[in-house]
Amino acid sequence: MEVVIQPSTAAAVELVARIIAREIHANPRAVLGLATGRTMESVYARLVSLQRNDGLDFSACRTFNLDEYVGLPGSDKHSYRHYMNVHFFNRVNIELGNTHLPDGAVSDLDAECDKYERLIEQNGGIDLQLLGIGHSGHIGFNEPLSAFESRTRVVALAPATIRQNAALFGDEDKVPRRAITMGVGTILDSRNCLLLATGKDKAEMIRQTIEGPRTNMISATALQLHKHCTIVLDKAAARSLTKIEYYNQAYESNAKWDWFRKLPAPVAHAKITA
Ligand code: F6R
């Protein structure tokens, strides 16, 4: 696990967007694992501007999202399919047919989960999995009790997650109670994991994820087992960590990050409106 703390939220977002861009430059047919949520909105905004201004080309990329609410068709404005179309897919040159999310509106959810696993496999597995972290410590929607070996399946959302997402639905009662999510095992199978957390409300879960014992009560702790996992934080999300000096020193002394340090300081990027 590598922990990279950036001085601002904008710099943390910039680093994550640039890591994704480099993956695509190196492998235009990359299979990306994608996440939704508020944290990711600025990452997608940055990727949109990298396409428009730097010619980043998504035309051969394939994508698999982590999760989708059960019961919401892709046309529902609260669905993650809708989120992805609005924030990312409709704004870049990706082929919609190459973008995948589980379908939470089908009648046979178990068959949908198996199909999703097979589709990931048929596409050669995930090269780079983007992750956020929830207040319950989830990655994807892998709530407490998720086995580290779990695969794509239907889960019940934790109360902390329902509260976290209530604002988007206008009311806690309107948040779906179940979702399809890639499993912890599915996520661990990806070749690289990239987790972004920003803001002080993530600090405690980040401390437990990085410095706490591995436990299926906090599925993000499973990332300690991953060979190529980078955790990018702003200062607020990092503030409860006890070994910050070490993480910073490891980052500063690692030439692998020179390309990022050489970039001009990130400009504050307001949401793109066009
Ligand atoms: C959503 C997902 C979740 C979110 C997490 C953080 O696809 O996988 O794990 O990444 O709940 O959400 P925000 O960014 O809204 O705090």
C-alpha cells in the first residue's frame, strides 16, 4: 500500500485524474473500474477537461462500475448509470457500449451478478480500479461483514451509507435499501487499485483502513492485501494518521512520482459547465 498525501483537495484530485490519464496513454484499451459519489465528481470533471484540452482519448477504453442500486433503472436520475452518463460518459469520446454497470432493475439479480463477473473476466480483468470510501468503511458497496473473497452480489446497505446518501435522494426513506456491488474479492483481483478520499469526515475510516487491523467489518482494510494499491488523500482525510511523516518521506523520495511533481501546480478547477 502506498499513501500519498497532497496539500489540497484539488491536488489530490489532479493526481488521481493524471494517474488514470497515464494508464490510458500507456494502454489505450485499458479496462477501468469506476466509482461514483461526490468525491469522484471532480475527478470526472478533470478527465473531461484532459480530453478537451490535452486530447486524452477514451475511444478504446472499457469501463466497469463498482455498483448500482437495486430497483432503479438506468433512466432514473438517482441511478449510478445516470450519474456516470451525466458526469463522464456523455462528455468524453467513450463508446457507451464499452461502459458497464450492473443492472439493478432486472428480475433475476443473482444472474445479473454472475453475468457481470463473467463480463469483467471476458474483458481481461480490470487494469485500474478507482475507489472511494464510505462512512461505513465500504469500498464499492461492500458493507460490514463482506467477506474478502466476496464476488459481485446483492448487499443490504448499512445505516451509515443510507445516511451518507440521503441528501442525494432528498430523504433517508427514499434511499434504496439494497444494491449490486462488485465483491471485495473482485476488487482485489484488479491489477491496480487507486483510492481517493478527501475531507475530514473520511479521516477516521482512512486511519483504520491504512493503520488498523484487517477486518471484514471495514472492507477497505482488505486493500492492505493488494500488491499495487495507492491511496491518495488530502490533508483533511489524512489528519488522523499516525505515520504522516513517514508517508510523506516515502512519497518525496520516490522518483516514480517525479512526473507529477514536474507538472505545474493544479489550477483550482470549478465544475465544467459546457
Ligand atoms: C460508489 C462507491 C462508494 C463511494 C463511497 C464514497 O460507486 O463505490 O464506495 O465511493 O461511498 O462516496 P462519496 O464520495 O459520496 O463520499
